[in-house]
Amino acid sequence: MTSTQDQARLQAIEEALSARWPETDIEPSLERIAALADMLGSPQRSYPTIHIAGTNGKTTTARMVDALMSAMGLRTGRFTSPHLESVLERVSINGEPISAADFIYAYNDIAAYLDVIDEKFDTPLSFFEVITAIAFVAFAEFPIDIGIIECGLGGEWDATNVVEASVSVITPIGFDHMNYLGNTLSEIAQTKAGIIKEGGSVVLARQEPEAAVELLKRVQEVGATVAREGIEFSLSSRALAIGGQLLAITIGEYTYDDIFLPLHGKHQGANAATALAAVSAFFGGQELDLEAVRIGFASVTSPGRCEVVFRNPTVILDAAHNPHGA
């Protein structure tokens, strides 16, 4: 197809996706996405995965993990939500949004199965379930070394939770989507803890005590190996720098210093520590190449997160959508 044809087909696909159950409404079940993934040959099992849940910082942490893995020579696939300008942003390969042609190819791979699943269950596949399947297929069709998968909402019942993650990451938990996840931090944490897999590794950003209790309860139940911010890893130091900040991060016995992060805010330093801990866990806790760590972090972008879009006067855009994020 020509570029014009690609754009027309992409628009038609977006319209079909938008006509489905919206991603902000969930019907708590993995049955539909599991059935679809099974019909597709379980593409999400063809590559190792780092799975990220939490209330805030998920996308930025995912982008950091992506940049670090790329700097270490791995071919990455990253699935995040929502998008800012184009649906293609949700599915990235090697740090770049998937092309329209490749997105169409992945959609065409699953299209024939959508009606079958819709007819099989009382509730049809949602927008988010379908685009999650598109990402799974794209990462299998255009082979990657590591998948970095962000939960959409919650964890336990999120469509992404059909992955068998090597490492699960929980970013800070706060109050959001309470009509689905619960009215207390304990309830919300219980749902998000559902991504922690038996015998796997889990990285926990700093949490409120009531959330931490539930997360650690799940860690014990499934026998996971845990790395906690402030205990097994930490942001050792942080100093303001032109265009960002200079960090030192300690993971176990190793300290990675003189890291330039071109993002603003103390929270981004904490996100960086969490991301590096996740990468360390993926590689079994071995010492990471310091130069690759520095190169990876120096390349990080996070559009819409304390993003300076204009100077004189300074204009900052931020997508915070809950009190914890603000």
C-alpha cells in the first residue's frame, strides 16, 4: 500500500477500535484476552517481558527501561498507554512508534479472530484488549529481545496480565480509578499486586505503608524475589543540572554515578532508580555496564510529563490526572 492508503486504512482501524468498549471501562476478566491470545498462538510468550503496574510513573519508567535496554544492545518492544497524538505511539519498537504499515499488518493478523471472540463471550473485546493483542503480535512478527509492557488499569484483571513476566514492577500507588480498583490503598494495591508472578522478580518503588503491606504479602505468597526502593536499591544522590538532573543510583552492592537524566523533578529521579533496578533484576543482579547506563538515561524522553515546550516565557505541559500525580 502507498502511504496514503496506509493512512486511510489506519484511520479505518482506529474507527473500528473506537467503536469498541472504551478502555476507561473494564469488565474484570482475563477470559477474553486469554482466549484471543490462545487463538493467535500466544505471541506474548515468544519474548521475555518486564511488566509495569502502578498509579503514576508507569509510562516514564517504561520509557527508561526501553532506553537502557537499547543502550545495552537489545531490540526492544514497548507497549504503553494512553497516547498523546497517535495510536501508533502505544506500540514502539526500538524506541520508535511502530509504522502505520506494520501496525496494519499486526491488526490484519488478529482481525479474523475478533468476531469469533466477540460471539463467544457475553461482553465483546474492548478497545484496550484489541490493541494489547496488536502489540503482542507486532512484537512477535517483528522480533524483539525484550518486551516492556505497561498495564492499562489495575493489574490483576488488566489485559496485559496474560504475559509471563521475568520482572514485575510496581511504581508508586495512589488513589485513581477507585470505582474499579477500590476505595483504599490496600484494595488498590491488592489489584496491582496481581501482576507479581510465582517465582519471579519484583521491583517495588517507594510505597505508602498500607500499599506496601499488600504488595509484600503477595511477594510472600508466590515466592518472588523482591527489590524495594530504600532497601535493595535507592536514589543515592540527585543534583540539578542544565536541562535535567545528575543522579547516582545504588543497586545492591553497585553504585552508578554521574548519570545525566534530561527530565525534571525529584519523582523522575525515583523513576530512574526503579527502572535501573528492573533492568538489574532482568540481568540477574549482575553489575551493569556504566557507560551503557549513562547513554541510556541521557537519551530518555517523556512527552507530556513536566515537559518544557516553550521558553521565554517558560511553558510546561504535564499530564497529571490525579492528586498523587500532581
